[in-house]
Amino acid sequence: MEKTESIRCPLCNSTDEKYLFSKEGFKVVQCNKCELVYINPRLKAKVLEKLYNINEISPEPYYEKNISQDFKNFSRRLKLIQKHREKPGKLLDIGCNIGTLMKVAEENGWETVGVEFNKSAAAFGRKRFGLEILDRDFMKVKFKPSFFDVVVMNDVIEHVTDPVATLKEVRRILKKGGVLFMSTPNIDAFLPKITRSKWLHLKPNEHLIFFTPKTIKILLDKTGFEMKGWQSIGRVRSLETMLFKSQSYSKIPYTMSKIIPVKIKESLSFYIDPRDEMAVFAVKK
């Protein structure tokens, strides 16, 4: 079976694109019409689904390992969400993995439901936190219309094969004036401009699309949302995780850090914001 497919622009359906550079055998291109950056050709949906379920993409063990840090991350993000929707209500977390944000939200009075491709991650969240997590494709669930007050998509929109259809479905299940919160890498930031193919978030086997504030607004306008704003957003991570991920840019820091016991590096956590990810807030028109 052929593993890859050639596509039109996922945002405007144009075939007019220019080549930017390559990474791991994948071409990174930019649409000449709407300026969206995406992978073309890309892995097919069935191939991607398999990679999620063997933990090659968004691996469950990574999120289990970072539960304590993610409680801090998602407490910060929930506070941002509550600036746009102060009163707790029904919250859907799409691509929730093990459900750490859902657990934080429930502790703050929200009713939550999660959807997660990775069956083992969903099972972990159900068992560990007692959460309602559906282990299937969000587009196949078919929730009731106008049901949720908030929909969260943390590090998700860059993974989907059809962002327009996905957000149209999100709009359908949100109540009037309901809030959509997304976080996603920002390819227009300084770091990706100087690191190009070495950029940490350039993972062409899973990150299919790379947005900017301009292209994310085009997507929201196209799907019936009003963009309320965006801001850079960071996260809390252990020193061990930060050093491990820094290998995208240079292997020297991680190699030198091996003289420090792993337990010490894992016990030290910091909030870091390289300003190459953005939090996006929108409401259903």
C-alpha cells in the first residue's frame, strides 16, 4: 500500500505551491494563494492512525512521564480559557491523550468529555483519572449540535488532515457564543525562521500543517468563528525533557548533561516559552 498522498492546500484547495525545504524525506511547501505551510506529499490517514496507536506519534509514555508538569501547564491554560468563559460548563477536549487537562478542568467545576485517537492513552485516562474519553476519530463521533460551551484543541490542529472540515464540525457542536481554544506551533515566529528544517516542531510524520496568526485567522473566518486574539504560550517541562528536546538544534547540551543523574534532571522543572507556539481564542459566530 502506498503510504503517502499528494494533496491540495488544506486551507484554500489551491495547487499553486512553492517548495521551501525538506525534512526526513518530506517536502515542506507553502501555498502561493493563502500562504499556508504544509507537508506535501504527506502520510495517509490510515498510516497516521496506526502510528498513533503504536505510540510513534504523541506517545502515551511521554504524557504519563510529564503528568505533574502538565497539571501546571493546563492550570495556566484553563485560566486563559476562563477569561473568555468564566462560568464552568461543558468542555470537550479533542486529542486529549491521557486527559490531564480534563482532570484539571473537572477539579475546577467543569463537565468534560475527551476524544483521543490513541487507544492506550484513552484507556490510561479512564483508569487513572476516571474520565470519559472516547477512543476514536473526532469526526466520526457526531456529538449533539450546540452541546458544548468550550472546545479545547491543545496541539491538535497541526495534526488533522482536513482542518476546515474539523472546525466546521467543532462549530456545529458548540453553543452560540461558545469558545474554541487552540494551541499550535507558530511557523512565523523568530525561532523557526532561523532554524528552518531543524525547528523542534517540524515533525513531518505527524505535524502536517504549520500555521501563522494570519493563516489561523483565515481558517477561523472560513469556518464560522470570530478570532478574539492570540498570544505566545510556553509550558513547564523537566530539565531532562528540555535537554532531550534540545537535540533538534544541537546534541552537545544533552550529551554533556549525561554526567548529571537523570533523577536530578527530572526533579527540576521550569516554565519555558521560546515564543514559537501560540494560544488562539475564538468564539462561534
